[in-house]
Amino acid sequence: MLELKKVSAGYGAFKALFDIDMSVQAGEAVGVIGPNGAGKTTLLRVISGLIRPWSGTITLNGQEIGGKPAYEIVAAGIAHVPENRRLFPRLTVEENLKIGAFVHSARGQLRERLAWVYDLFPRLKERRNQLAETLSGGEQQMCAIARALMSRPTILLMDEPSAGLAPVIVDQVFELVQRIREEGFTVLIVEQNIQSLLDVVERAYLLEVGTIKLAGTAAEMREHPFVRTAYLGM
Amino acid sequence: MDTFLLEAMINGILLGGVFALLTIGLNLIFGVIDVVWIAYTELVMVGMYAIYCLYSGLGLPLLVACLIAVAFVTVLGALVHFLIIAPILDSPPINQLLATGGLLFFLQSFATLLFTTDFRNIGVRLPSLQLGGMFISTARLLAFIVALIAVTCLYLFLKYTYWGLAIRAIAQDRHIIGLMGIDQRWAYGITSAIGGALAGLAACLLVLQYDIQPFIGNSFGPIVWMNCVFGGLGNLVGGFLSAFIVSEIIAISGYYISTDLSYACAFAAFIVIMFFKPRGIFSK
Amino acid sequence: MKRNLLFLLGVVVITAVLLLIGVPVYTMHILVQVLLWGAICSGWTLLGRFGITSMGHGAFVGIGAYGVVLLWNHLGITPWLGVPIAAAAAMLLAFAVGYPCFKLRVVGRNFSLVTMAMAVVVQLTIIAARDVTGGSLGLTPKAQTSAPLLALQFPNKNVAFLFALGFWLVVLWVMTRLNASMTSLSLAASAEQEDAAEAIGINVAREKLKVLLLSAAVTAVGGALLGQYLMYINPETLSGSPVSLQILYASIAGGMYTVLGPTIGSGLTLALTESLRVLFGTRFIGAANTIYGLMLILFVIFMPQGIWGTILSKLQGRTSRRARSLL
Ligand SMILES: Nc1ncnc2c1ncn2[C@@H]1O[C@H](COP(=O)(O)OP(=O)(O)OP(=O)(O)O)[C@@H](O)[C@H]1O
Ligand SMILES: [Mg+2]
């Protein structure tokens, strides 16, 4: 459903992605791994329209979305949970969620959507009138994911949802991801926490210095000698 | 207590209402778009001339003239954004300062060209209220009440509507705003239009108190600026409060010292505050 | 060095020719003002080119002009002494505002706002002290008819021109010297990254302060000479924020990364306002400044490097890194 063909992108004169080919099927969970600075975040940014691709095509259900502004891409059904969560610190939890429902298709259903995400994340309901900056790291991550879900995306992009969280909380985050999958969402996750990631995704790509070095099912990746030595430390 | 001092203080608070409008307008633009509109109070001047033309020139009822003037300045605010600010959004902040400074020259001179530097007024003077030996200006009382109502409306807009929410969110993190499905250009345009509307409203309230001349913006501009910095640039609540604090300082020191020097004192205080509390007196 | 000598020689020759063939008085009047404003703008640029944008140099112009005239009119101190005293006063103000600013890292837009407030304070104080300064009505230096030069008053435009030229040349010399100095290097380094510069042992605050003081002194002397030349000063035209803005615009219009840029900017600004004034006469007051304001806006949007800077970079076929990143 999401398809990237020979996508290149970068910042200023600096090229960070080189001819990326990648696809995500409906209902699938796909992971992207790679060392720091590989271009993982850049990849998500170019899909969600935060930066424009330099070349190549990005299609969603056959429709070209490459180069469209971010606000149109959200409306087309791609939501992005950015790196470091990026909640609006001085808006309340509920306001953060409400702004996630800014797209026209979501506005009419604010109540239902809120009830639904509160159902998914009861903790957020308890804290809905609290300023986002006062949430704990784990709660902030929940809130960021919930905010993205408010637009009822067809694909959810997540950038290192477990970064900076204590091990117990990391496990909770991956449980969350699992739950979201069970709700029927298609997800594309960037993670450093490769063990746990490979438990929740079906396929994964390995990105190194802006190119895709390896691709395969979770099991294949886990068994691959290169991944094992370089990333899983075995 | 000395009734003259009390009178000065009450008038100071009443004056604060209009300053609060302008401070919030400028602070909103600053916080959301992150540009400095040097020419903001010139929009007030334009609004005052608009009312003058519509009321004294065309003979429209005052209320109608005011409504049209507010609409006109609202559009002008948006135009300033789309024509001048939008093309240089990514330039260094100083360019934006310079461009709006050019706008200041332009608006003042254009008004001089059209209306000369003669003082004009619409010939409406509201009587003073007498209250236990004190004279309270009705025009100021009216301005105060209307300003408070307007600020309340703005609060409700920012608090409860989608675009209001978007505008507040942008001020906190402008880079990911697209991910929420918000078109930043619209949000900026709306913000500038609101800024214009507040300036237009201030014009309606001030036209009842002051004569109109092309440089009248100079009499409010620096004060409004100072209020913004006092309250913390971009901080709406801080700006609102500091508008009252500053106008009270001016009223009281104007009572004890001379008016000219009281303004100079206020600016000197401003400089010192910038040293120690560059984010405003309410910052931690 | 050789180029500088050549330049100086050229200036001397041109001056000699101008004086010999006799230039119309009106042209001379414009030339004097271009040189003086050019020097003032160059003084502003000393600081401005490091990305430190003062919007308050009008305060120094005002202190220079008013200081000299007040000392002369009220205390009978000759402007020959008055100029250094006024320059020292301007430096004192620059120190009082600049020291905390640079120490506490009030930079960028905030520095611009602080300096703007400084100019407003000076202007309001001049207006408020109307008993000695004449307030908004302005002030005329007491004429010294017997030996005008003793009171730094110019008997004719040619003498004024020579003075202005001399001052202008000194300022240009200061400018080139500063460009070649350590201070300049370390400030250029700190313009990019203050912390990094501090880390390699540069006292950024002190270097900035030095340049600010120098810049204030130059501007004050320029203001004093302008006052002496025009023989009339008032708080609108020779102090305060409008003047500050005009200095800024002229410097930037000319381009502040070249030695002649600020002067060219002042020349163009004056030529423009004068010709618009002549064109529209007194029938359309405000028309000239309307067009001026409009041009400023267009200018910032379409030619952010300044006229001279744009021409130079076109000639060189490239944009210097600094010229691109700063205005
Ligand atoms: N805003 C930016 N401007 C310039 N260069 C950038 C920007 N963001 C990222 N880069 C560069 O692009 C390259 C890829 O960065 P990216 O953030 O995509 O890496 P990443 O794989 O997400 O790394 P990490 O695991 O540390 O998050 C890096 O070399 C980085 O320095
Ligand atoms: Mg990343």
C-alpha cells in the first residue's frame, strides 16, 4: 500500500538517502533498523512530507504523495509519531489529542475518537487535563502515539518509540505497538531496540549510510550473520 | 488617600485596557510567527483614519464606520503577512525587522500624503463621569470594557476552536505542525489577521480619546513593545498583565514626575529588565 | 597598503578638481551630508558587520550633536574640546548599555530592542529637558562670526567639505584597520559560535565592547559635525529611533561587508530623498518618504545583500558565505 521507488533526499547540499526502494503492505508491521545517522528519521520525514524528496516516487494506495506538503499527507492517511515524541508541552493532554484530530475527516468524530484512544490508553484519560510537559516519559510516548491515532491513519509511522525510556517502560511500549497492530493498523517503526522490534514486526529493513543494506522477514533478520554480529551483539 | 492620585491610578488601569489589546495582538504575532512587526501600531493609525473617512467624510453612523474599519485593518494585517513577511520568513530575523521598519515609513508617509500632518478628530467627545470628586473619562471606561470583552473572545477562540488550538501549538513547536494536518500558511495568515483586528479595534477605542495624525503610532508603539518584553515576548497572559502594570507605572510616575520623563524611566527600566529577565518579568 | 594609497591619491585629485572648477553650492551641500552620513553609517557598520545589529545609534548621533552645542551655548566650551567630550559621553553610554548586554549575552533581536529603547530614552530625555535643549523645537549653536573655525563653524561649504572629507577618510582608515585586526578575526569567529570562540580563549564580550565603543565614538563625532554644519539640531532629525533606522537602512542598502558600501548607501538614500523631494516639492508632503518606505520593503525582500554587495557578488560571480547568511 505504501511504496517508495528510488527515493533520495537530504538537507541543503547534504544527501542523506540514496535511491531507497521499500514497500509496506496493508495490515503489515515493518521495521527499519540501522546505526545512528543512517537516515532512518530522514526516511520517515520524507514519507510524511516534512521534507521533500529530491527524486523518486512515493505512492500510497497507488496515489503519488511524494513532494506534497505534510498537512495533505496526514489527510491522505499517514500519521507520524516523531522522534522524541514532540508533544506540545504547554497544551493539556486532551488538547494534544484534539489537535491530532485537526484533519477534516476527524473533526466531526472528536468524541468517538477520544473515547477510543482513552480506551486504548486509560492512563491518558486520568491525566487528560494535565499539561503534556508534566507527563512521565512513558506517558508522553503514549500521548504521542494517541495523538497520531486521532486522525485514524491507514499507516502509522513511529520513530524510536522506546528511546530514552526505562526497560520496564520499553516493554510496555512494545506491548502498545502490539495492541495497535491488533487494532488493524499498518505500522512502519524505526527502532534501535532491535530484539524487541523483531518480535513485533513481520519484516524489517536495515539502513546504513542512506542505503538499504538488507531486507527480510523478522526471522531472516534475526538469523542473518551480519545482523547478529553487528546489531544483536551475538 | 489623595483623590488626584486615585484618579490617576484609575485612569491608568482604564488606559491599560487598550494597551492590553495591542500588546496581545503583537505578542500573538511574535509568538506564533516569530517575527517582529515594528509597524504594528501604524495599523492603529490606519484604522483611525479609516474611521475618520467613513464617519466624518462619508457620514456613516459611527458604529458602522468602526465595524468597517476593523474589517479593513483585519485584511490589512493579513496582507502585511502575505505580501511582506511570508516572502522573508526564512531570512535572518533582522531582515524582518527591517522590512516592517520600511512599512512603518511607508504607512506614516502615505498617511501624511493623503491627510497632511494636521491633527484631525471625529468630533465625538464623551463626557467625563464624576465620581466622588474624581473625573473618570467615559471614553476610557468604554475602551476598558470593550477591550476586556475582546480579550475574552480571543481567549475563547484560542482555547476552544481548532484553529485557536493550532495557533497555540505552532507557538510551541512549529516544525511538526504539518504532521497534525495543519497548513502553516493559513495559521500564520489567521494570526496576522487577528493581530490586525485587535489593532483595528484599538483604533475604534482610541479615536474617541485622541486626535489623529500620521505619527500617532509612535506614541503607542514603543510602549506596546515594552509591554510585550515585560510580559515575555510571545507570552499572552504575561503581556496582558504587564500592559496594566506598565500603564499604572506611567500613570503614577506621570503624577509624581513629568509625563515625558516617566516614559523615559519606563524605557530605562525596560533595558534593565532585558539584561536580567530577557524572557519577561514572569519568567522563572 | 598600495591600494589604499592609490585610493587616497584618487580622492585628493578629485577633491582638488572639484574645488578648482567650483561645484554648485547645492551639490556641495549634498556632498558634505553624504560624507558625514557615510562616515556615521560606516561607524555603525563596524559593529553591524559582525551580526550585532544596533537599532540605537541615533542615541550616539544625538549625544554628539547635542553635547557639543550644549557645551558651547551654555558653558562656552569650544567644540574643539566639545567633540572629544561628547564622544566620550557617547562611549560611556555605549559602555553602560553594552557591557551588561555582552556579558549577559543579550544578543540578536533582543540586542536590537535594547538599543532601540536606549535611543528612545535619549530622545525623550532631550525633549524633556526643554529648558536647556529647546525640546522638540531644536537648538541653534551660538554663531561665532569673527573667527568661526575657532568654534568649529564652517564659513563656507568648501571648508565644511574638507572637514567632512577628512573625517570620512579617518573613519574608512579605522574600518580597514579593524578589518585586518585580531579583534575582527575573533569577532567573526564568535559570530558563528560564541561558545566555541570562548573555548579557544577569546573574550568575546570584551572584543564586542571594544568595537561598540569605537563605533559609538565615530557616530557621535559624525553627529557633532552634522550639527555644526547644519547649524540647527532637533531631536527628530539628529537623535532617537528614526535616525537609528535610517542609519541601519543606508548601511544595509549599500552593503555592509564592503568598505565603501555604507557611504554608497548613504549617497543613494540622500540622492533618493532629495530627488523625490525636488520632484514632488512641497505640494505632496510625504510622497517622497512613501516611495522611500516602499523601496525599503522591496529592497529587503529582493536584494538582501545590499546594492553594492549585490553588484560585487555579481561581478565576482559568487556570493560570499557571510553575505548570504547575514544581511
Ligand atoms: N535537520 C537536519 N539538517 C541537516 N542534516 C541533518 C538534519 N537532520 C539529520 N541530518 C543528517 O542526516 C543524516 C541522517 O540523519 P537521521 O536523523 O535521519 O539519522 P537517524 O538514522 O535517524 O539517526 P538516529 O538513530 O541517531 O536517530 C545524519 O548525517 C544527520 O547529520
Ligand atoms: Mg533518528
